[in-house]
Amino acid sequence: MSVSGTRERRRSEVTAALLAAAKKELAQVGAAGLSVRAVAREMGMAPSALFRYISGRDELLTLLIVDAYDDLGDHVEAAEAAVPQSDARGRWRAIATSFREWSVAHPHEYALLYGSPVPQYHAPAEQTTPSGTRVTNLLAAIGLEDPTPPPRPALPHLPGASQLSALAVAAEVPEMEGERLISGLLAWTALVGAVSSELFEQLGEPVAHLDTLFDATVALGEWLVFGECREAGPGSD
């Protein structure tokens, strides 16, 4: 193996070990308490040796964020791909359900992605956006398949709704405008809100019927995007 090949393999090995140690530290102290020195200690390395691979805490956080977004994206994309392309409602439910599944299984990574911002850290968009938009791109693709407004009572007038076109451009879906864009954004924020309320226990102590609450959130999103929703659970088609 060439010298460059050996170096690349060594970098890959260290990066994998670095992520494993950083995830363990993240679970213990949270994103705000993460430090390169603690991660190096967990790896059995001197901090000075680890600094040959990352520049500091910010780059470590970025690596964790990109890795978490990609792991989430892999999980959700696999669930969505298992549903027939023609079943748009089924794909929405698969996206929502798999998003919650991953979040419950990875609460510390979810908190890093969707919880409180880490003090003094600013994510480099050019590195995090491609991975961070994988799930929302799936939802946007469903919304773009049928550009006609959903057959339901019109949404109420929303102050500033005309300015939402800027969000469409930022999300790289400028073709989606007006009511469908608003509906999709509301469905997504409702989904994230429901999962955050569950994981962060924002409703108090863990409450009963969280599954029922989540099912209602998914049904609400289906109504927002498609104008109607079907019954979930056994017997639904």
C-alpha cells in the first residue's frame, strides 16, 4: 500500500474512533460540555496527537452533526423507499414514523440536531446543509409531485405568508409556493415539535398515550399536505 493510502486508512480509523468516543462523551455531558481533551482521554490519545486530525471543538461538533444527520437520513430514506412511489400518504407516514424511531433511539444526537444551540458554535452551512436537508428534501419531493392545492378549507390568513418564498429558495425548492409551501412547513414543524416534546419531556413527566399524540400529529400533517387523512393502524391501506 502506498504512503498516501496508509495515511488515508489511518485517518479513517482515527475518525471512526473519534466519533465513537465523542458520542459517548456527548451522552455524558451534552453538546455544550464536549471537549477535545476529554475525547482524547477516552481514546487513550494525547490531545496534541488528536489535534493533528481536527482543529478543535467546533470541528468535532461539526463531525458529530454531519454524522448524525447522515445516520438519520439513511434511516428515513430506507423507510420511505420501502413504500410504493405512488402512495404519497404512505410515504409521508413512513418519513414521520422513521424520524421518530431514530430520534427515540438516539436522543443525544437528536438533542444536538434539534435542541438548544451550542454556545459559541456556528455550524458551517456548506458542511452541514447537504446532510441536514436529506429528510426535508424527501418531504419537498412529495409536495412537488402534485402542485394543485389540497381539496380542503383554505388555511387562515397568515401574516407574512407572502414572504415565505425566501424560505423556499433557502430550502432549494423555489417551485413550491403559496399554500402548499405553508402546509409543508407546518407539517414539518408539527412533527419536530411532537418528537421534541416527547424526548425533552416538555409535557411534564412522561405522559401516557404518547403514541396517540404522535399519530394525531402525523394525521394533522397528512391533512395539511393532502387535504385529508386516512385511518392509521391495522386495516389502513
